Amino acid sequence: MFPNDRRYTKEHEWVKVAEGAATVGITDFAQKELGDIVYVELPEIGRAVSLGEVLGTIESVKAVSELYAPVSGTITEVNTLLSDKPETVNSDAQGAGWICKMKLAQAGELDGLMDAAAYVKHVGG
């Protein structure tokens, strides 16, 4: 349910790092809690963000939630598919529904995030 190749935050973001690039999204648990997603505010490419900083927002029929940076870095790419099809987060939150990609600033920050087993415990699984 939650891939082992990622790290997770208490706020339900995930990050997958490969070759210094971090892909960020929200967990399947989070998208289920939000319900039908109707809008995703994406961060600006080139923006430097710090761990815990607000990246953007995600809006569902039930609520608007802030998206937080799971690590520090610079936004290098955003998932423009979500501008036209925000519901992709509902159908594939941990795949095609990714939010942004970042150049990782401090790899050591990953150590402060949960692995899949810890995240499952966190959400009561």
C-alpha cells in the first residue's frame, strides 16, 4: 500500500529520492481522507523551499489542505497534468499524481522522515 522506496511525513506527504532529485506527492491515505480533489495549487519552478514550508494547496469537495515540503530544496519541475486533471491525485496519488520534483538540498533531512512501516503505524494501519 505504501511503497518502501519513499519516506513519509506526519502531514501525509511522501518523497522519493533518486540521484539527488526528490519527487514529492501526497499519500494514498491523504487523498482518501480529502475525497474528490478538484484543484491543486502547484509551487513555482525555481523556488527554494525549506523543510516544512508550504508548497501549495490541494482542494477537495470537503476541504482545502496545505502541502508541505518534506525536505529542503529547489523546485525543478511541477506536475502540470494536475492543472487539467487534479483527480489524478485520487486515482494514482503515489504515481502519476505526484506534485513536484526538487533538487535536494540536505539529504540528511530524509533521516527525520518515516519509512513505510512507521507511516502505516502513524495512520493506524
